[in-house]
Amino acid sequence: HTLVRMASITGGSTDWTTGALEWDVYPQNTWTFIGSHSNNCFGGGPTGPSIRFTGSSSQVLEGNITTSIDLYIQPAVTTSSSVNLKISTGSGFTVGTDATFNPNISASGTMINIPANADTISIDVTVIDDAINEGTEYADFIIQSVGSGLTIGVIDSMRFTINDDDTPIPTYTIPQIKGQNSDGVSDSLGVYCKVEGTVIGVNMQSASTGNVAFTIHDGSVGFGVFSPSSSSHGYTVTEGDVVRVIGTIGQFNGLAQVGADSIAVVSTGAGIPTPTTIITLDETTESNLIRMNNVVVVDPTQWTNAGSGFNVDVSDGMNTIALRIDADVTLYNEPCPVGVFDIIGIGGQFDMSSPYTSGYQMLPRQKEDVLFPTPTTYDLAITEIMSGSNDPNTNLSEDWFEIKNYGSTSVDLSGFSWDDNSFNPGVSVFMSNTVIQPGESMVVWGGLTTHEGHFMGNWGLSSSIQVICSDELVNSSFPSLSSSSDAVVLFDTSSTPIEICRAEYTSTTAGYSVEFDTNCVYLGNASAGVRGAYSSAGGDIGSPGDEAFPFNLTDQEMDKIQIYPNPASTMATLQMPEAGNKTIRIINAIGQKIYEHETQDIVHSINTEIMYDGIYLIQVKTLQSDKTLKLIVKH
């Protein structure tokens, strides 16, 4: 045959795979075209050094192989120089996933140094077999510029092509691979496939092993994934990643999972499914995000914080499930939860023998999966404490304190408790149906119910004031309050103990209560006529029950009060100051209030003819002061 170079060819090539395509073929001894070629392919004599690719294309078959992309320098450059190469990847080609290059060539350009007298430079290529059926992929390499002493040769670009060698891998959804038979055995065992899902949870394998074990979810159901370090998965488990997993369906102690050969991140930051509320565990909860509400730890001694993980039973009162606290989750190092809480986790299974229909577990992902109820707000405060009564009657001199409901709704104190500065919940517990109404102040007294009436009469308390005596508490416990420094702290112990408020003091004066505002801030000792405080019949100063009276007489005016005759048989006269509102109360010897009257009169008559013989307390109260007198009735 006679070969005639194509008219479009302007330069020759020493690479026959390229050069073979630069000729027209005619029968032997065809001389017609001699002298007709318009180009001087030789170039008219020697030229300076130029650099070019050895060919305009190169193809390899996908596999874990190495090769190179070469550039020729002809003639060899006598001084050092450089060449700037860039890469332009075709659809589907990902540097680092399909192949790596050394040196790495960027899309904007990479400068490569050329030493003196070099006639070849090479780019090392590692082709990666990703086991994905994806078709042909390519990347173009382009000479952008050259350094001094060099020109760009004829072949200034080269296409590097990877031809796929993978057998098509079936793609399944998670529901398609999740089935099992009556023995709990996956019906997809041994199936090699591809599946995608969103990562939930953390790596349940110690990072030092290089293994990964986690769960993927499609928004409705989940599936386990396991990949040993030997698979070179190169994946760091991150919740919210959408991953494509390729591997074989298997089962480990009843838990269905993909034995992954390949894990590729498709995207990041995906939403996590809402946990499904359950009361029991079974095959339907496996690898799903689940939640159980209002549970308690059955046996706190199971919470060992030891080993590769530990199992703990929790119960909602009717149903009990097993928690597996893995050593790789943040909850592992936390103390055992106390009280009632909700728990979130991933359904799991650990059943070592067929049928695989037991051993179901919940695996929390993190310490935040333990959810305690949102603390209730309480408009309650300890507003007054009497810890050193001077009352000579020992039946009435027990300690007391005042609880005020400054809110707008009633509060049921059933199951609530209080303590002194030991600050322990559950020490002194209120009985059922102990309700404090809005705006009401309740008195908790260390005395007994047999003396309650006398106590109320001693302080002139109306029947609307609730007094809770020590023997009306669940365990009849009333911790003694120190007269030097102490505290009263109120708890809601109806479920998980919650401290509501605490009132602390560092000193008191005998016979005077200490007062606090509704934030339990210390205000000081009670003072007669200030903040409603007044004197009891026993000489103590305070205002138990915070009962307010519209009185406005001063101490000096109150000192002018007289009662006569005394003793009296049929009538006694109470002589009072001219100005001011007053309340008059008569208390009998056992503390009962037998008479109450509000007046602005100067003189008030008391009918003693209807009263039994004995000693009575006559209390005259105003907003600023009070006075108690003794009246003897004798017929």
C-alpha cells in the first residue's frame, strides 16, 4: 500500500497508536499525491525543546492498578524549567474516588518543575475499583503554559479514560431487604446489593478497632451496617450522613445487617426521623429509632459503667425493656438516672441461638437520649420561719414555718416534702389532698393536732388559715430548726425530686420569726407592726398565715387600752383609743376563738354573763400593732 499523510496533519508523532491514524491508504505504487501535501510536517529543520503528551488519549480497565501519564520533552531541555497542567473531569469522574494522581493536578492548574536535561516527566495514577456499575469515566489533562526554554508541543492535551469492569449490582430499598421468616432469620441472607440510607446514632465499635457498626434509616425503617477495618471502608460514622452501602446481607446474633465492602457518602446533614413511641421490643423495633416514656431504672445496681457495655432494665410500671449502654456512647460514663424519665434509642437484638425471636434491646445513642420531664414552675415560697419561740406553754412553743402560694392557681402538695439544711428530699412528706389555694399562706407547725386550736387561738388565726401539724405529715417527721442558723427547703417529690425553694437564715432572735420575700430572700426578724407582724398571746412576734387586718393604730395608742371590771361577772368594758380600725377577739383557755368583732368604737362592751368561769385572752389587733389582755370571768 501507499500511505499519504492527511492534509490536516501539521506535525508528526512517534506514538504509533496516534500516528497510525494520520495517514490515507492507497494501492501500492500510487504516486499521484507526490508534492501535493501543503504542510511541511518536518518543520523545516531543528527547533527548540517542546513538551507534549505522548498521545492524545489513554485508556485503562477499572481495577486497583497503577499506571502513568507521560509527557515528552524533545529535544531534552538543557536548563530547568516548568509546565503548568490542569485537569477537567468528565461526568461521574471523581478524583480520589475513581483515581488518584501524583502529583495531584487541580482544575485551576498545577505547576510541575522540570529538571535540566530531562526528556520525560510522569504523573503517577492509581486507579480505584469502587465496585460500582457506572459506565465509562474520563478526565482531560491540558498543558496551560510552560516555563523558559520550552514551547508547547503538538499534543497539548490528553484524555485519560477508565472503562468500567463491574458486574451490575442490584439496588434495593431498606424495606425490600428487611423481611424475615418465623424464626427471625433474614430472608435476604447472602444477597449482594447496594442500599442507601441516613445514618442514625454513632459507631458502636471502638474507634481503635477501625471497624464501624451503625444504623441507616430511610425515614420509615432502619437496617444495620457493619464493616471491618480490613475492608478499607475509610468511613467515619456521622449522624445525618446519607450513605451508599454495598455489601452482603448477613445476621449477627439475630440482628440483620449489611456486611459492607464499600461505604460512600452521598450527602451530609440530613434530618433524623422522629422516634416511634413503644411499650415493648420485638422484630418491628429492630434498627428503628424508638422512644419509651415515663420509665424508671428497675435496679440501679445494674448501672455499672463497666466493660464494653452493660444492660439495664427500665419499666413504665407495666412493661419492662432492656437498655444496652454501649461503651462508645456518651451515656456510658453518666450516673444512673434517678426518677421518671423518657428514653430514646435504636432497637437492637442479641440472640445467640435459633429461633432469633428474643434478646431485643434498646441502644441509646448519647446521654441526651435520657429526657427528664420539663421542670414544673411553682409559685410557692417559704416566707416565714419561727425557730425559737418564747411562749411559756411548751405545747405551743414548737417551731413553725409559712408556705405562701403567690400564684394564680392552687397547688396540691400531695407527695411534696421538706427538710432543714440537710437538704434531703422526702424527709417530711405532706399527705394527700394538702392543697394550698392561690394567695393563701399555710402554716406547718411542729406541734400536735390536739393543741392546734390552742395554737391558732394563741395567734388569733381565723379558721380560713390552714395549719399542718407534725402528726398530719406522712411520717410525723418535723426536723428541729436551729435558732442560730438553719433552713427550710421545699421539694416536689411526687415523682423525680425537684427543689422548689429554700429559705436560709444565719441568726434569729428568740421569740421573733424570720421573714423572707417570695423569692425566699431573707428580710430580717419580724417586728410588731411591720409587714403584718404582731404579738401572740404567748409573747412571740410574727404573722403566721400572713393574715392581714385593716388596722392602723400605733403601739403607743395600743398601750392605752384597758378592760374593767376585771374579774367580771356579767359585763366587761373595753376602753380603747379614739382613732383607728380595730379587731377584737376573745380566746378561751384551750385556744378556741369564741368571739370576733371589727369596730372603730372607743368603748366596747363584752357580755361575760354567757361565758364560763375562767381566764380569757382579749386580743385587740391593728395593722401596725396589737395588744393582748387577760380577762377573768367569775360568776
